[in-house]
Amino acid sequence: MSIPQFDEIVETNDQTEARREHLESLRALVGNVYPNKFVRSAISGADDTISGLLRYEPVVAIADEMASVKAGLKDGERPPAEIKDALNEKLKALGTVRIAGRLTTPPRGNFVHLTDGIAKLQIYCKKNTFALIKNDGEDTRDEENAWAAWGLIDHGDFVGVEGYLFVTNTGEVSVHVEKLQFLAKAMLPMPDKMHGISDPEIRQRRRYADLIASSLQVEHDGLTTREVFETRAKVISSLRRFLEDHGYIEVETPMLTPKATGAAAKPFKTHHNALDIDLYARIAPELYLKRLVVGGFEKVYELNRNFRNEGISFKHNPEFTMLEFYCAYMDVNGMMDFCEEMMRESIQRAAGSLKVSYEGNEIDFSKFERIRMRDAIRRYAPEAEINDTNIVELFEERAESNLIQPTFIVDYPKSISPLSKASPQNPQVAERFELFINGMEVANGFSELNDPKEQYERFVDQMSERERGDEEAMVLDEDYVRALSYGMPPAAGIGIGIDRLVMLLTNKHSIRDVILFPHLRPERKANVAESDDESTE
RNA sequence: GGUCCGAUAGCUCAGUCGGUAGAGCAAAUGGCUUUUAACCAUUGGGUCCCAGGUUCGAGUCCUGGUCGGAUCACCA
């Protein structure tokens, strides 16, 4: 196997050549072009923990003041000099600031923007008014070569600067650079600042570049990629907080399991060499979590990946994030109430509103409808004749896609719910619900079957389904039957598809837009140089 | 897997009836130096996805292929 050359991995063209030349010239001026650190401080004397100068309160106050002055101006009109001077006095009083970041505008003229991970801030370098700091371990000042070094910095490079704050003639808060330090090189050109990366494959494969693009982009529809993943993080942390606040404990159960159970799905198979056994990537943590309920954890949750070896689509990724939790002594109705409350609170926190716009629909999370599967079919297909064998099919074909607003579908057939308790009123119906939003299944929950004998029989039924060719029928988990035999309190559980929830909150049509590194085909070489291993068919 | 659409400069895209390969951004060089996506001037940059075919002539038409997207079917 041949090891690819650096230049085969990192493309070369006239632009990257220029960047490499700049890098070598800079090396001659500053020494180490990849120094180890730069101590930032929003304000002199502050520590490295403060970044995002534009969120520092005294600066925010001045920026706001400037903004209100500018609001009263006509297009192109500049703020009065005396207001500007007064603000500059205040800014200068804040003292020296040290900030670092990536250059998010091409270094043309004296003004460039730095982005430090929180905000974008303009910096101003004027010839003969700043020094270059060499990376020689001594922080040597170099007045002579500062301007030359400035000219060698490329769009996308990282620099650290020290200077004082001021507002420009057009009223933008900026840093007047007094010391400039080179911190790291971007050897590849930055993505298009107007359009970002349009090829969805490159956007997903090179998520880092997509994220950079979202910080460069001047105009964009909806959320930037960065904002999508910030929203995702917020949803997840709010869900966690809600569960913690309600006494739930977070646990981690095996991802590699000897049996793929807990859901109807095809698993990924792998092999453990030392034990010489096959293992399956889990398709659901369900049975492990209920073992913990048996063991006395009355409220448990797990928020992590499930793996299913099935098709890929706009709403399916081979690995996806599921929040599953169980609560002892609760039934399906209590779980729907709890789910509703939890989703409302987390969505309010993450999206700032209970009404979100998704693909032209306004989805209102303030109210969740509950409707029996049978009635949902009647609503959208009144002519259909419903019986026990066609009900699920009818529901999926005729009703599901109409369920735009949050809707709990209840009264599932027992036959497709092997882990769920039957309804006391109707033994053919499971005490189970699924939550649909915008035609997508987002959650699935039920009153947990805790009679070990009945569970055993349900598994046996599943096994015979399997015999008949249903690859997704559940397999018997003997140890789980044994666990239930120690006694499990009545309990309700739920699984919530986090990726789909995030899609709804970020107005993304594809699950791959809410997963940082979604599953993609292996990257193909642009020039397949006489491939030596692809001739096997 | 079926159907539809697409692939042209580093990026985003135009390219008419088949007749010399284009723009904006990015880059290089020089100028400018308080600018708000795009300051001014100049310059460089192309395997028009690949292979075949039709034609005096193919980015353009035809056939096959590769890769990608949308969609349908299975799945959360």
C-alpha cells in the first residue's frame, strides 16, 4: 500500500502556491509560523477565558450607542465627528485589548475582520503604527518588517493582535492594532463568501470548511451551519437539564451487544477477536434501560447513538441520536404529558419560541393533539375499511404524512408492539403512542410490559415472525426475560429521535444537515490512477 | 434498485441555432490606505466529468459509463 504524498491530500494550484510562498516569507520574518499560544484578554489584565469582545458589556454599551446614532442617519451618511470622538474617549479608557482569530475578510487595505469563535470584530492596521511580534520565544518586537508581514497574511490565516478600541468614521467598533502576531496558516483558500459551499457532498464531507463558510457568509437563508449545530447543542442540553431537574439519572449502556434487540431493525455486525464472538452495534438501549428499572433506578435516561443497517434517506442516517428514558409507576398517558411538557420547555429554550416555521408550515408546539390510530385514518381516509390486518398500513399510507402539527397517535396494535403492555380495556391494543410532527415519527413510547411470562411469549411470537422471513422481527433476549422475573415496577418509557427534532427546529429538510459528520460513501480519488483493487466484478 | 435533473476556471455560475471558452468572486503585480459582500488598473488561470459516435467542425447532438442531487419503495 502506498502512502499518499502531502500534495495529493492537500490540493495545489496557483492560489495554494501563493499561500505557501507567503508562508515561507513569513517564516523568515517571524520565525515559528505555528507558535504554541497567544494569551487573549478582552480587556487589559483579564484572563484568557474572555473572548467575544463585542459581547463585553462596556463595549456592547458603546456599540449600542453608536447603533442608535446610526439608525437616525440616511444611507451613506456618517455619524457626527463629535459623537464619534466622545465614544472614542470612552473606548480608549478601556485600555489595551488582546484578541485572536481567523481573518474572515481578504487582507486588502488596512481593515480586516477577525472572528474569534463568538463574534466578528474589525481590526485596523496602519503602516508605521504597529509592530510585528516575532515568534522566537522572546516576543521580540520588529518595527521594520511589520508592514511587510501584514502583506503576507492571507484570507483565513490566524493572527493575534494587541491594540486599543475605537470607532471608525462609519461607526464600527474596531481594534487599532499596535502589535501583530502571526498564529497559524490557512494553506487552502477560504470558501466563497457569498454562496458558501454549494455542493452538499463537500459541505458534509468537509464540515470544517462548511463551518468556516458559515462564519464568512455575508447573506444566508435561515440558520448558518454553525447556528444549526448551536441549536442542536441547546436542545440537547435543555432536554438533559429538564430530565435532571425531574430526578432522572443519566446512564450508559452497551453499544456493542451480543444481541440486537429492543427495536425492529437490521443491525450492524462485528466481531470480537479475543472472545471470538459476534457482536452487534445496538439498535436500541431499551432492554438495558429496563434492566436498570428492575435494579431500582426509577428514572433513567440515556442520550446517545443507535445504529441501524438500513437505507439512507433525508430522514434516516445509519447512526442517529436517540433520547430514551423510563419512569417507574408511570403509564403511557403520564408519559405523553411529561413528553409534552419537556418538549415545550426545551424548544422554548433552544428556539426561543413554541412556534417554528418548517418548510412553509408553522408548527405550534404549544398544543399536542392525541388521536387514536383508527380515528386518524378515518379523518384522512373516511372511505377506508379498517381491519386488524390493514390498520397500520392504512395509517402509514393515508394518515401519517398529514400529521403536521404535533400529534400523539395512540392505540397501536399489540402485534407490532412486543415490548408494550396491552390496554386494560382492549387486549388487542397496546398502550403505546407515537409522536408525529410534519409527517415524521419523532417519538415512540409505551407502558412497559413487565410480566416476564407474557414477554417471553411475545418474544416467541417475534421469533416465529423471524422464521417466516421478517428480518426485523425481534430476537429473544433470555437475560431480559430473567431480569423481568426479578420484578419490574409498572413503568413507562419513550424514545425521542433527536436528529429529527433538530431538523424541525432548524428548518432543515435533510437529517444530514443536522449531523456534523453524516454517513457518506468513501471519498473517491479525482484521478483514479490505474486502480489496483476495483476490478473484482 | 426505478424515475427525473445535474457535472464548464480555486469558488458561484452563464454559454443562444453545432462555428475562436465567458462573467463575478478568489489569486498575482502595481496604486490607494477610516473600509462595510464587491476601492482602481493590469495579468495569469480550462482534460468543458470519462469513453466512443455523428459532423468539415461538438461545451452544445447521440450512445454507454462515472459521480452527485431530488424523488419513490424499505426503515426511526
